[in-house]
Amino acid sequence: MIRDLLYGPWGNGLRAAARFLLDCVYPEGAVCRGCGKISDGTPLCPACRKRLTEEGAGSAWDFTDLEPGLPAYSLRPHDGLPRQLILNLKHRGEACLAEELARLIQPLPAFLTLSPDTVVTWVTMPRRRMRARGIDHGRLLAEAAARELGLPCRQLLNRRNDRSNTQARLNRTAREANLAGVFSPAETIRFPVLLVDDVLTTGTTARRCADALRQGGADDLIVLTYTRSVFQR
Ligand SMILES: [Zn+2]
């Protein structure tokens, strides 16, 4: 019933109204964002928090080399509860889920050392998409990761006010063309960079961002995504 109200086929305005009414009845955090049941005042009930930690834990810190000098790690497969929470954050504006997802970062694996001068950043979102969604999920996820890691976080990438489409429905070649020349460095970069994103699919977005960060001077780059999707086109 609560889920129906929050996630029904309403527009943004009606959904916001539904959330406002629910927030009056149940204080924020009283409804679990994972299962929709009454929670204990936190965004996830204890059962969902346990599930989030355990689902796909066998693939935690999954590693891939996107190109020479561009290692990418993913915390979980793009499946089950981790996927659901990312979609809720992204499309339903549930900002509180960034903190929940960022818990998946700890413990850091022994093979990964991040120097303390590392700056965390995110894939800058097109302005019109941010207006449409009302939330910059990439920034929220990067900021949550930075808090978890005790590292600074700031915007290092500018994004041309582009006409790029969302990457989700494009094949690999179209993804490359869609993002050509879109990103540029926001400052001179003389420190290691941790680029955080929600999902790793083909890695095209991360590679284009890495190009721009290198233009700015970066030579020590690591990509970290919350989930990894298997690309099947
Ligand atoms: Zn729950």
C-alpha cells in the first residue's frame, strides 16, 4: 500500500505530494526503501541492510582494466537489492540511499591503497537531465563514497551543455559517439582521482571522463562503481 502510493504511475508533482503526506504520517525513515515495510527510523530495515551487504558479496571489488592505466572496481553485480536501490535513488529521488549504498565500500580490500591526497569526483550530469530528475545521483554517490573513505570530493569535470542522450539504450559505437568531446577538466589536476559512478556497463562514460581528467593533468586514475552490469549487445 505504501509502495503503491510512493511508486505509483504518478507524475513528479503527485509523487512529491504522496511523499509529503506519508512523511506526515510516518516520519522520514519510518518506511524501509528496500521492502516498503515499516522500518526503525533508518532508510533500510535491518533485514534489507543485511541483504544489501550479502547480495553479490562474492563479486565485491570486481576488477577490470578499462584501458591501460584505468583500473575499474565495482562493489556489486547490477542485480537484486543493490540495483533496486540505485534505481530508486536515480529515478525516484531517494537521496538517503546514497549513504546506505556507500556502506558497501568498507572494508577496503588489502590490494587497494588510496593516497590521502586523492580527490573523489563524479560524472557531471547534463543540466537538463538534472532538472528533469530533480536529483544529481552521481554527485550524491560520490559524496557518500568520499565520506566513507575520508577523502575530499569536488567537481573536476565540466560537461558541455550537450545534446547527448542517456547511454542506457545505445550500443557501444553509439555510446562512444554520443559522448565525444562532452567532458573537459574543471581545474588543473596534480593529485590522484577516484571517479565514482553508479553502474559500470561498457565503460565508455568512464573512459571519456578519464580522457578529460588526463587533459587536466591527472595521471593517477581509479574508477569505482557501485554496481557492474553485463553488457549484452
Ligand atoms: Zn526492508
